[in-house]
Amino acid sequence: MKPFTLNINGTLRTFDKPQIMGILNLTPDSFFDGGKYIDNCDAIRSRIDKMLADGANIIDLGAYSTRYGADDVSEDEEWRRLEPALKILSNHYPNTIVSVDTFRARVAQQCVESGVVGIINDISAGTLDANMFATVAQLHVPYILMHIQGNPKNMQNAPTYDDVTTEVIKFLSEKVLELHRLGVADIIIDPGFGFGKTVQHNYTLLKNLNNLTIFDMPILVGISRKSMIYKLLGITPQESLNGTSILNTISLMNGASILRVHDVKEAAECVKIVEQLA
């Protein structure tokens, strides 16, 4: 993996090995662990403790379920769900890198202005909130730019591509150009596994992941326990850890810089093993 730098909370950080982003879902209905941590401060703190102990470099907070067909929630409710975790992180983990998984500019701004969040992780690449790119530029924070076809309500209604890899790269190229025009310097690329793609689209993208190195930007892969694993194998998300580790390993070998995962310890082991091949 090529080393990369990001300006996080005013500090320029250099990363010379793949990073592990641990998922903290603050929703009642996420596909794998929804409901475990919402409005439960003890569970939130325990989850953060375990992820950091297992090797997480980044904690990713999400309070709006983006699984296919999930219910919509208001901006106020999304923020209400985030607040307890933000307070815990501020009080007990002040040096931890934190990202927020939101497509809403106002929520992203509130999180960054809390002094806790240093990275914005937007599943929509600015397509679901016209103010997002300008907000990122104003806040001077790293931005995770993810490809999606459609939105969480309709993205799996027969997604279609002539060439999924080419079309994802074209989409991301156009968005990178928009961000650069606004002065956004720190961009992380995410091909958006599972967001408006069939199982076959996802595997084609994974096979061609190293094509995204053309951007010369960090590549984030989020495939943890997703349907591209459990549908292919005829199992459940709960049974998908082995498949996740296999795909995380392939991702690292194909250029991934950041793994977004539910299972931090296993992802850290993937990183350690792949590093031995370098």
C-alpha cells in the first residue's frame, strides 16, 4: 500500500499501513447489529473499548441505516442518536480518529463542530444533499467519496451497468473534480460495494479494485458481512465472518488502504498477514 496523509482535526497524519475503521451503528435497524448500541451508553463505551483494543484506527459512527429499504429518519433524530456517542468519545477517547457516516450536510457540520469528528463518510457522494460538498470545503476535513447508484430506498431495484468498473471510475472522477474545484484536498475513494450493485457487480469491482489506484488517493473498502458474501454462500450475515476475512484480504492485495468492518480483530489479522507479503 502506498503511504498517504490526511489533515485530521488540524493535524497532518501520515499512514504507512492499511487502517482499520471500526463500525459503531447507532441505529435500531442496521442489517447486522442494529439496535445493540442505540441509547445505551454502557454498550457504546464497551464497543469502543473492544474495537480500540482489537486494533481499530478509526471509529465510524452511523445513526441512519442505509440498508436497502430502511426507514427514513429526520435530521434531528439522526443527531439525537449520535450525541451520546460523541460525548463518550469526547470525554474518554479524545485522541481517537472519528468519522461520521452521514449524507446530510447539517449533521456532518454539527459532528465536526463538536470537536470529535474529523472525517465525513458520505454514502451518496453529495447526491442526496446539495450542500454537502460546500460544507466539506468549509470544514476542511477529509471526505470519503462513495459511489452509489440511486438511493437507499431504490438502489437494489435492478441496478444496471454496461461496465461497472468504468462507470464507477467515471462517476468518482467527476465528483473528485467538483471537490477539487471547491478546494477539498483530502479525499478517500470508496467504490460502494452493495450500494446499487448486484452480487456479480460487486465481485467485478473487487477483482478490478486496483484500477482505482489511478486516483492516487486512499481506497476504502466496506464489505463487512454484506450480501455479496451471504447471498453467494447461502448463509446469514451472522455466519459471514469467514467470507468477510477472505474478501478483506483480497481487497488489501488489490490496493485497499482502509477496511471498514464490524469485526476489528479479524481485519487487523488480515492486515498483518498481507503485510508479510510486501
